[in-house]
Amino acid sequence: MHDNGLKYLRNRKVVTLDELALHLDRSQRTIQRRLAGWQVINSYNGNGKFYTLESTPKFDANGLWQYKGAFFSRFGNLTATFVQLVENSQAGLTASEAGNLIGLRPSSFLWHLRNNPALKREKRRGLFVYFSSIPSRYNEQERGRDSMPKSGRLPTASEAISILVERIKHPDLDTDELSRRLKNQKIFVSAESIHNLFIHHD
């Protein structure tokens, strides 16, 4: 069962407990015991119901990987992931920014994180922003947030990379055209946010 289960996991990349139990013709409890020794990680969405081998994900610059509706993070569960993304951000994260980055509706997870001791939640320009609670990091992020254009948000780090790749490929495109091209790639960044990125970094 060991080799068969690992082969199935490698080939499918992402599976649920039900799928593994059905494939191996074993009970879910037996499969759970096996998974503990197979070096797998859980998804941070779907209440952790998706499994993949630790060696499978190709994490992006933010430490995230998505595959057929299953979302994984090198940082672990959703709480640990959000805390780390906030810590790594240049100017903290609003609900919208966090949702775009993580791929989930902010209302599905932010309410439970509002009092997390690793985070500092403040209202800026009418929006709640989540900063690191570490004083030195908070001060840096606060300066970053204050320097952002007042007309809108800056793209996330992963969005910025996608924007720059498209700009390099198509240097003559304006921000509206860049936004449309990214939308075709399932990357939803407004023309205003793209403009803010170029202004912010001069």
C-alpha cells in the first residue's frame, strides 16, 4: 500500500482523503495514519482537505501554490500564511489585497485574525490595514503605506512581477491594455493599480 499510495499521490499531485481511501481500498483512519509518514502537506483552503507531497508544489515568490482549486503554502495553514504574508509585505495588507494574494474571500478568514498577536490592525483611508506587530517592521510598513498613492492600492509582490513581465514583453502597451492582458491570465489588477506601481517606483 505504501508504494501504491505514494505513486498515486505523485501522479495526481493533489488528492483528498476520500480519493486515497477509495483508491487504496482502506478506511480513512488507516489512510490518515499512512499520511503521517508520507511527508505530505494540507491545503490552506477547503478546511485542509487537500493533500500533496512536500516535494510537489512549485511555490511562487510569496510561498504560495495553487492546483485545480487546492491552495497550498510553504508557511502552513491559513493563519500562519496570512501572518507571514503580512510580515513580508512592504506596506501591510488590506482585506482586498490579502484576498487577491491568497485567492480567498477576505470575509472567510480575516474576522478570525483581527486579534492575532502577530498582527496590528489599523484603519487607514477608510480601510482596515493589517501590519506586523513587530515595532521595527511596523514602522517600515507604516511608512510604506503612507507613501502609497492616495488614489488606490499598489499591486502585491506577485502581481507586480506579472506586470513587469508583461511590460517587458510588450513595452508599448498602456496600463489599460496591460490590465486586460493580465485578466486573461486570471490576474485581476486594475489599470489604476498598475499606474500606482510605476509611480511608486518612479
